[in-house]
Amino acid sequence: MSLPNQKPDLEDSINVTEAHGRVVREAAACAREKRIVDNGIEPISLGAIAACGIAVLMAGAVLGKGANFFSYGANFAPGYVRSAAPGGAESGPAPKEALVAYSARGAKIYSAKCQGCHGADAKGNGATFPSLVGSAWVKGETERFAMAILNGLQGPISDGKTYGVMPPQGVGMLPEDLAGVMTYLRNNLGNSVGDVVSTEQAKKAIEISAARKNAGNACTAEELAADHVKTLPGEVVDPKTMLDPIKLVPAKAP
Ligand code: HEC
């Protein structure tokens, strides 16, 4: 079979006008392409550079020195006083009785610092860790109890037995923490002395601890008996006083 020997119809196969148009369009597309330099990095467009510049200026205006965007004083007239919250009183944590407020703080310290050894119920394990429930040193004179916590213990302890060595727990403890954990243990988990060890008393305890003759060593029963069978000096807080539960200071009258 052979094709009919026909001259191609130039008119049909090459539409000169259309082909020309295509060449022009492709050339224009090439011209629009970004210039690629030798190292292969495209030049950044002017628009992008301008956008960065504007962002920097705006950041400067909002955050910069002297811009005072976050400064109350610069944005409110002198003497301006914020009106009271709806309902009248300033909102904030509700005041709590001192015993409750100190214990709440102490519960957190207990679980962070003591529970690992003495157990969640503070009953210890009877072998290597003693119970703090019913313990004479927990419930007795506050200075002796504080010295044991701050410096650790080398037995025998209150029950005459030696369980091991308790490492000092005072590092990083704020007076509020010490006061809290002592108040918590004296009044919870089966103990009920009924008093509050105040932040002031805990501060004194930290001073007394730092001035110990044996500073740096764990307390022994002997040292505790000789020097620390005392009630901590410092302000005594009535367990029923209403306190700001966060700062542990007397709550302002509404
Ligand atoms: C690393 C384990 C460990 C941690 C943590 C620990 N203790 Fe102790 N604690 C002991 C050991 C062990 C003894 C017994 C020491 C001995 O036999 O010499 C003890 C004894 C005591 C005693 C003496 C009890 C008594 O009846 O005489 C008190 C009080 C006490 N701990 C309170 C605390 C408090 C409060 C904390 C947390 C702030 C704490 N302990 C954290 C291990 C620990």
C-alpha cells in the first residue's frame, strides 16, 4: 500500500501568523524569567526587600526603646485609676484560714520533697524510712522538727531506732515552703497538733540552722536534745486568721 503522492498543503501545515505569534509569546515568557546568576542563587525581588524593611520599622515602633507600647504609664493619663471589677471587690483567690492555706502549700512541698522516701501517706516503710504519722519529732517542738528537715538526720530518731541517713532537705526551700510542709505534717495524714508554723518562724529556723555548731552535718538525736528542744521564735499565726492563700499574708478586709 502506498500513500497517495501528494504535495503537502503548506497552507494547512504551517499557519505562518499563528507560528509567529507563538514565537513572540515564548520569547516574552523567557524574558520574564528570573535571572539566574553563576552561583545559582536567584536575586531577591525588590518587593521582598521592601516588605522586610517595613516589618523592621513596625517592630521598632511597637517594641523599641522609647516606643512605650507596653508601658501602662505612656498609654494612660496620669492619675487614671482602673475601675473596680464588676461585683465591686477586686477579684483574686478567696482568702483561706491560715491552717488551710499553709497546709495547701505544704502538701505540694511534701509530695515534691518528702513523699519519695516517707510515702504518700507519710507512713514510711517501717524498714528504711520511718513513719511521720504520730512521730514525736513531727508533733513536738518546732525547732527540733525544722532542724531535722533542714539538715537531715543521722539516727537514732524519735523512736530510738536508726533507719538510715536522711539527707538535708533545706536546699532551695523558701521560708514559706518550710512553714508549709511543717504545718501540713503537723495537721494532716493523721497528725492534728492544731497550730501553724508561720513564715516568720521558718525564717528564724533557717537562721538557727545556719548558725549550728555542726553546720554541714546531719543532726543527731544528741544535738537535737541538747540545743533544739524549743518552740521556734517569731510571729505566731492564729490558725483561723484569714490569709491570702498564695502569699500567706493576712487577706485585706473586703
Ligand atoms: C532520701 C530519703 C528521704 C527524704 C527525701 C526525706 N526523708 Fe525524712 N527521713 C529519712 C530517713 C532515712 C529517716 C530516718 C533517719 C535515720 O534513721 O537516721 C528520716 C527521718 C525523718 C524524720 C524523723 C522522724 C522521727 O520520728 O524522728 C522526720 C521528721 C523527717 N524525716 C521529715 C522529713 C521531711 C519533712 C521531708 C521532706 C521535706 C523528708 N523527711 C524527706 C529519709 C528521707
